Amino acid sequence: MRRINIADPTFTYDPDDPEGFRAGMLRFGPQLGAQRTGTSVYELPPGQAICPYHYEFGEEEWLLVLSGRPTLRTPEGSEQLEPWDAVCFPEGPTGAHGLRNTTDDVVRVLMYSTVSPTAVSVYPDSDKIGVWVDNPDDKLILPRASATDYYAGEV
């Protein structure tokens, strides 16, 4: 049996993440052999967020606050969460969410989701759409304004 203890995780920070989105991450689903579900622990220093406000098609996500008091933004507004609060983000616009640490203390959360080889993320604030597929050459993030007709360019 594979197992991992997340009581004292070692976080990876992506040096390319811009200020405001510098979150540490421990993605451990693959280490346990998971293929259809994913689980990550995130560490949010003060003033940082996990990712931009978004919603998804193809994945459902859960959030569990492990420590600290992050601010969760949803279509209903923003509210501060407490340790051990759990939230589910369904697919589509009703599941839109963004998590930010607006406190002076470090926040840690666990996020759990279904994993799909094809998923779409919509970013309402910047009016972008991200298309995530297994083939790296076909991953896209583009403005909605770049939409075209289904038959455009076809012969």
C-alpha cells in the first residue's frame, strides 16, 4: 500500500508564478497511484492566491481548510473561511471560485478533484478560456473575443 503523510509537507513553489499567485503546492495523487482523482495541499503566504478566479467544465473540486483563515470568492461574494471548513465547487459558473490569503498568517488548504484528460477553465475577470488536454501542443488559453465560426477556414 502506498501512503503519504501530509502533516509536514514539503511545498514546491513555481518561480514563474507572478506576485499575488505564489502558492506552494504538494500534489500527491500521482505518488499514491491515483488516476481519476487528484489531491493537493497548498500553502498560501500572506497576500497570495492559488490561482485566478475561475470555474471549470470537466472537473468538480473540493476545498478543505487545514489551517489559517483564507478568503473565498464565489458568485455569491467573498467570505472568510475557518479551519476545517469544507466547500464543493461544482462544474460550471455556479462553481466559480478564487481563494486568497488576506491575513498575516500562512494558510494551508487541501484541494481534491476529479481528474479528466480534457477540461475547460473559464476566467471571468480576464474573459479568458483555458483548454486543458493530454497533448501539450493542444493546450490553449485564449481570450473569448478570439472565438470564430465553426466553419471558418474550412474548405
